[in-house]
Amino acid sequence: MSLAELEQRPLLTRQELQDCLAAAQQAARSGGDELLRSFRAVTDVRYKHSHTDPVSGADLASEAAITGWLRRHRPDDGVLAEEGSDEVGKSGLRWVVDPLDGTVNYLRGHTFWGVSVACEQWRGGRWDPVVGVVFDPVHDEVFSAMEGQGAFLGEERLSGPLTGHLDDALIATGYAYDVSHRREQGGRLAGLVGGVAGVRMLGSTALALSWVAAGRLDAYFEDRASRWDWAAGRLIAREAGARVRPLGTGVLAAADVLFEGIEEHVVTADTVEAQGNSSW
């Protein structure tokens, strides 16, 4: 089915959104279960583009579990996943999957990693997120959001970051796989780090954006990322009340009162140019 034909599909009803949310949660848990089985016991590791970009059998097993579940229960929908799945489908819906966001952490035995599953609908000439789930298997935390219905951690409604002053803010960032670009990122960060309470590099975009939603972080930014890194997390952060915008091919999310103070340090001519190639 062509994208023009998908454009004619009606918007989802609340019940359909709830069905998609339940599917995202089930699919994410199926991937998380695979990852927990291999956590701290992975030996089959290879590298995709550089030594900073590993992939393991656990990533592939998680993706197979998630996409397999979706194909059985949502056969008309498309799938876009980090490790290779790319199908348009015929329903006007697409699942965007990161089967393991935070692979380096996972391989080193750190616990900050998760599974990201978003459902998007084709409308207005682009894919818009309507449901997002980020699952932290180690701590059994499920962050979720439906468009227009708020964001939640389990059954608890999230209200985003509470900090009102930049000098009290705890922010996080992510670094590109490209080592030369990391040096540029470090230079921009140097202009910001002295004006905030702390900066963290946590290693999972999806989970960091969910932490912004939960008020555990006051902002997150990364200027080079892929759609599966932020598709679910940006909806969760936005539905919790954070201000969210594209940053290059990545994302900036922050408490509204802090947004401009952070934005002026991280938006550059390079990020604006890259934003033209962003899939937002």
C-alpha cells in the first residue's frame, strides 16, 4: 500500500489507542525477557560501524521476539526496527522498535538499558507517534504514553521535571558513535556544564527521555540519534509536560522554563542543517 493510500486512514479511536498501548507493552516485555536471560552472560558481540557501535546476539534475539509478537498480533501494521526490519504494512500504522537501547551498558553489566517500542500513524505526510512504551527490565519499570492522554510509570501519572532554575538542573546527554563528532559535542557541553547542577552521560536515549518524564532528569539532549532511539521516549516526555524538539537527527527535551537556556548552548548551524535530514 502506498503512503498516499495510508493517508486516507482515519485517526485512531481511544479504544484503538489503548489496544496499541497494550500491544506495545506486551511486545516490549517479550524483548525484555530475552535480554534478561542473557544479561551479564553475552559472548557473541560484533560491531556495526565502529568500535563504539556494538551489537550482540541478545539485541537480535530481543528484536526477533518483539517483531515476531507484533507480526502475530498486528499483521497489517508496518515495522521499523534497529537491527533490520523495515516494512510499510497496510493499516497506516508502523511500529518503531529499539530492541536494546543501551547496548554498551548492557554488555558491560550496567543496569541503565531498556527496550523501546513506539506505534506511529502516517498522517500529514509524516509518521507521528501515537503510543510509546519504554521498558526497563532490570527494575521492572514500564514507562508509557498515548497521544493526548498523558504519560505514566506503571499506573502513576508523570508530570515531568520540576526544577525551575537552570543552575539547579540535572541534565543528561548522549554522544555520537563518530568519535570526531564527540569532540564537537564536548565543546558545546563545556559551555553548559558550569551553569547547571550536573551533567550525566547515561547511555540510553529512550530511558533518559523517560526519566525526564518522571522528573529524575530535568533535560536530555542528543544531536545524532536514530528514530528508534527516541520515537517512544519523545512522546513519553512530551505527554508528561516536557518541551520537546528535534536537535539535528536527535532530540532535546527539557522542562519548559529551562528550555531556552539549554537550547542556546546546544543548537548550532550544524544541528540545524542536520535537522533537514531528520525523520521527525
